[in-house]
Amino acid sequence: MALNKRSLDNLVGVHSDLVRVVHRGDTITSVGFIVTEGPRTLARQKQLVAAGAAQTLRSRHIPGGPDNVAHAVDVAAVVGGQVRWDWPLYEKIAVAMKLAAQLEGVPVEWGGDWTSFKDGPHYQLSWSKYPA
């Protein structure tokens, strides 16, 4: 499955290691996906926190680090040309993304593994290896 133009545009400004993982994951996954968000402004993050869709202003989506790039992406499952939010689809995408990260040698965290705020669409580079 090839990433569409929207996905490619949303990867602009994302750390190249995470971009590699997303592209590799796209070739492995049994569930198609699009990249819905890469870099975000602080204003956008504040909107998401206010709406309850995010819990912190210290988001990996906000560009930082020595390269001033985003360290996170959000994806959406696509089935039959339609975006779907069914949790089992995100578990399948996660299997592919985790394998892609392993194959690329890039430590990636999946929001679906978090205990306090499950975020199935979210993938980010680890804070320890990729400080902001």
C-alpha cells in the first residue's frame, strides 16, 4: 500500500527516522492507514487538550530537538476507502509499525500501550534517544 499525498504532506517536518518507520510499516501492515498529523503548533495542541483529545502540552508533535522536527505522528485506519476508528484495526497497524521500527532500528512508542490514556493512532520516537 502506498501512502497517499495527504500522508506524505503530513510527514513533512517529522524526524527522518520516524518517517522511515512509517514508510516501512505501510509496506508490512494488513490494514491500510493514512497519516493524519505530523507536526503541530502549540496552539493546535492547546485546542486538542481543551477538547480532551490530548492530555499534555509537552507533545512530541510539536517540533523540537536539535533539528527542530516533530517526533510523533498520528494515523487513521482505512478500510474500503473509509477512515475507521475500530480499536482492533489499530492493534493490527501497531503490529506492523512495531515490526517496522525493529527492522529500522528505531525505538518507537505506541500510544495504544499507554496505561492512562490509550491513543491508538499515535506513534512517537522515544524521549530517551530523541530528546526534545
